Amino acid sequence: MSPKTENRILATPIVLFLLVMLGFPAVLDILYSFSEVSFENLRSPTLNGGKNFIKVVNDPEFWAASWFSLKFGVATALSECILGLVLAVYLAPIIRKNNWMIAVLIMPMIIAPAMMGLMYRLVLHEFVGSLPHYLYLWLGDSPAFLSRENVFLTVFTIETLQWTPFAFLLIYMAYEAIPSEMREAASVDGTRPWRMFWFIEVPQMAPTLAVAFFIRFIDGFRVFDNIFVLTGAGAGGSTTSLSIYIYLSFFRSGDIGKALAASVILFCVAFVILFFAGRLLRRDRA
Amino acid sequence: MGTIELKNVTKSFGPVAVIKGVSLTAEEGEFVVFVGPSGCGKSTLLRLIAGLEETSGGSIHIDGKDVTELDPNHRGLSMVFQSYALYPHMTVYGNIAFALKTAGVAKLEIDRKVRAAAETLKLTPYLDRKPKDLSGGQRQRVAIGRAIVRQPKGFLFDEPLSNLDAALRTQTRIEIANLHKELGATMVYVTHDQIEAMTLADKIVVLNDGEVMQIGSPKELYYAPKNTFVAQFIGSPKMNLLPRASYGGGAMHYQDGVKIDIGHMDGTPSIVGVRPEDISLCPLGEAELSASVTHNEFHGADNNVFVSVPGIGSLNVRANGKLDLQNGQPVGLVLDKSQLHYFDENGVRT
């Protein structure tokens, strides 16, 4: 048997698996996005050209959801990376001596995001929540955490609290990987601590910071479960992320074609971003 | 440009004493080498001078000023590390210029100094490269460039040549010696290689187990080692130490009635040391000691001959490389009496 045929035979199972698991839904997704389709005619969709896409692009809610996802993704990724960096540098000397602290610090990561949403729904509830209760008791007033004005800040804070440990963990590893002799060389050469941080340490952690930011951005951009459980897209649709928009269009409105058109747009945009981010990282390394 | 003075410096890591009271002075412009076996504390001593470790006792003075409590960035020294510790994200230019930028030197002045240093170290064509695109020897020179550009009070070198191959090591050794002449700066250099120590140093500090064994010029250490440790550590192949023997009647008496005449001595020597080049092979008839060849290493110009002497044991002899010696061949030995070293029972020179 020639190596070529051997390779083909060996690769067949994984190719088949991918085709079935990813290829089939993808093809169906694209097909439906160009069709007039609802739950009644799922098996016999009729092609309607780009009508779904026009509908999506003309829907202000789609743009509101896109804007929310972008804002949420960037804001949470940025705050998580900055906080993670501060924690990593500040706690490094303590953690070096007490390794078990890492386990405590990354605990929020092991909670399912939907459970996190549920937990805060209880904690922040206007009538039965413990936080408003004590704020009323001690200060006589409490902000409406889930009101239209405050809800973005609330979900932003929850997401940051849960996922800062992830950024912290990555950045701490990068920080510890900087050779100690390099710090020593810089300090003998007269470098003050602040300058050392900005000009020696941060540049060496830059690739990790970029990766951490990118992963957290993707995660924040496609956010669904914790927000959906906590606010259910409220107040007044102000926390509708793109994922929630697609979900609501699909199941609530039954507008399957529109939902899938939105998902195809999301996929294309994500692909473009991924492509450029990959190129940026590669150039960074070269 | 400065003097570096250590007064009774000690350092312990927990209960382990690594440096046990070291006092020494590096005069202005002097090239001082710390040498000793691994684990003797020589690198720790250098790090104490740099301020990278805190002393447990004693004091360190640079130019007469007590710097014991100062952070490394306030001591005005430069250090070259074994791993070079270059900043990987900066170009060669950036690496050399960094300390000057830290010090707030004007841009034009920085440029002039960096280019001058690069010229001295033959780095000019590589100024725009990153460290990862350089060879080991070039990286090493960047590390030196980074140190000299600041015109520090003193240079500290921590085994800077151990990551280079043999040929490059010899070449860089000469370059460092020239650099020292050119700059006239105080340098403290740590190595485990006694050849580096002998060739570079004005003053060698031999350390063992956290204590100074001897301080002196290379010649002093070679010709008048204070104790058996220094005697054996300096010189390659190392000095032969004959087994302990009793002294009497102007001779050392060994087992089986073997004796060596050494004439009248003031003290009572117990151990006789003799360097391999101070023993010569001769016909058996003229011999002071008779021996047989046990092993011979041909080094080119020399033969490094191991012989077995009845009553004394194994000795190492440097003989002419042209001699053809067979294992088991009987040979006669003559010792150069003027070059013998005498130590008492505690291994201290008498």
C-alpha cells in the first residue's frame, strides 16, 4: 500500500466525523439562511435569495445587539486583562511561597456561567436579594442593579469577577517565565522598578497579554448564558447580545431564516477577525 | 572609577553559611578574579557586591561609601551574566542604550556612546538585530557592551565565558584582557576555570567553602601557595602532594626506607608538594627515586606521565612529548629541590 493511500485511509474517520458534526449543520445553516423557513416548513424550505440578510441588516435590534456584544467583549476583556496583570504582579511574591493560593484564586472559573447568573439573580433581586437588603439597611438606599441605566455595569462586573482569574492565571505564568537574571541585569544597570515593569516585563508578557485579551474578547462577544439567566435580555432589550438576538429570533419569533442569516454574518465577521488576529500574532513572533 | 572593599562579609541561606567572613579589596583599575570549585560561594560573593543578595553580616564599600544597604540600581556597577540576560524584545542598539536612557542621557550623546561601544566590540553591523539572531559570541559582546557604555564604577563578570566553545573562549578572554587595559576600570570576575584566572587577573582570590584560601597575584599563588588546597587548585596538571612523612636529618622518610633529601628546614614539614614540571625523567643510574610508568597521556609537546614510586605512590610527571614511553617501563626520577613546596600536618605552608 502506498503511503498516500495509507494516509487517506487513516484520515478518513476524522474527516467523516468533521463532515457530519460540523459540515452538515454548516451547510444546513447556509441553506436555511437563504430560504423562507419556519417551524411549519422545516423540511421544505423555499429559497428566497438574500431577503433574510436584508431583513437582518435593516433590523435596528440586530445592530443594537452587535453593538452590545462588541462593547461588552472589549470592555470585559480589557478590564479582565488589566486586573489580571495587576493581580499577577502584585501577588507573585506571595504565590511563589504559597502555591495553593492559585487554587483559591481561580475558583470562580469552575462555576458554570449560567449558575453565576442564577446566583446573582438571587443576590441582586430588588425585593429578596441580600445586597439591596443590606444597602437599604445601612445606607437607606440601593441602586436598581438591573435597571436599564445600571444593567450594563452589573453584567460587566459579574463577567469581570468571574473571568479575571483566567487572565490572571495566564499572565502570572508569563510573569514567572521571565528569567530572573534579566531583572537582575536591569536592576544592576540602574533600572528603577516602575521602568523595569513597563520596559522589561510588560514587553515580554505582550504575546500572552494579546492571547489573554483575544480569548476573553471572543468569550465576551458571544456571551449568552449568564446574561440570559440573570436578565433574560432585559431591561427592555438592553442586554441583548448577538447570541441572545439569534436565540430570540429563532425560538421566540420563529423567524428561522433571519436568525440563521444573522449567525452567518456573525460567522463571517468572526472569521475575518480571527484571520487578521492570527496574522498579527504570527508577525509578532517572526 | 572605584575601589571595592569587603569587610568581614558573611551570608547565610537559612542555617547554611555560604560566605564565612570574607574581607578583600579591589583597588582602582585592578582585575580581581574569584576562583574556586563549584559551590565555594564565589558567585554568591559577586551577587553580594552587586546587591542582588543581602548580606547577613559585614559591610561592602564602593569608593569608600558604605553600600551594604543600597539596592543594586544605586550602586553604580555593571554586571555581565553567564546567560548574558539580554532583553529579547530590544535590538542590539536598544540593549546597549537602555541603561543610558534610564539615566536620562541626551539622545545624541546616547547615540554617540552606543556607536563607540559597538565599534570597540565589533558589533556595528549587528546594531539592528535582535539577540535571537546573534551567535553566542556576539551575544556575549552585546552583554559586555551593555556594561561598558555606562562607564560604571566597576564591572562584575559572572562566569561570562562558560557558554562559549573553547576557541571562542580563548579569543574572548584576550578581548576582555584588552578591554581592561583600554578602560582601566576595576573588574571583578568569577570563574571556576583556573586558566582564565591566571591569564586575566592582577589579583586572584581563591575561595573554598565560603572562605578565602589565599589572595595574591597569579605568580604568588603558583610559586608560593599558602596551603595544599591552593597548591592543588592552581596549576594544571595539578601539583603532586606526596604522602605524609616524618622529617629528620635533613630528609623526608617514606615507607620502605625511601627518603628524599631536602636539607635543613626551620619548621617540621609533613607534606611535600612538587609540580609535574619540576620532576624530570632520567636514566636509572642517576635517579633519586626509581619508578615505573603506569599510564601515559600524549599531549603533543608534552607527555603527561603517571608513574608509580615504591614507598610514595603515584606521581604525575611532565616529560618531553618526543619520549616514547611504555606502560610498566622502569624510569628514574629527579626532583628540582629549589621548587619543592613544604606543608605542615594541617596543610599550611611552612
